[in-house]
Amino acid sequence: MPVPVNTAHAGPSTFDKLKMGAMMGGTAAVGMILGFIYGTTNIFRYGAGTNGIMRTLGQYMAASGATFGFFMSIGSVIRSDASPTVQQAYLHAQRKPWIMAADQAYRRQ
């Protein structure tokens, strides 16, 4: 669920962004699928051990999902939007210059 934006202030806090990134990354299928692939190959190579196949595979999937959620939360905090003043100055610096046509009085014939 997205974090509600407070219109009276600048937006969600850093902690809210951290929570949102962790929720998106931890519940994402990417981390779980990578954990499933990595866990399956390790179980085929080295065996499941004393925990059994399902528990070992679940541990790999949970660890991979948690790692992906951790890095996703850090990335969502780092990728925070700049203030409108900074964004306006950046857009102003990046725009193309205006070229205006000279008046007829200044043109040479």
C-alpha cells in the first residue's frame, strides 16, 4: 500500500520511504525467485542437510527476499525527489536557448 502524501508538508518522510521500499522489495517476487533458483541449485549440489528440502529452500528464499528488500529500501531513500526550487533551476539550466529573429530594420539587404 503506498504511503499517503501529506499535502501540507513536502511529502513522505525518509522513514516512510524506507518502509515503503522494504515492503516493495521484501514482498517482491524477484528476491523470492532468485532465492528459489539459488537454493535449488545448492540443494542439488550439497544436499538439504538436517533441515530437509522444504525448510532449507524456504531459508534461501526468505534470506534472498530480505536482502532484496533491504537494498530496495536503501534505493528508495536515496532516490528522493529534490525540492521544487532545485528542480526548477535544473530544468532552467537544461533548456535550449531561444533564438529570436532580427527585426527588418536591422537586416542587411
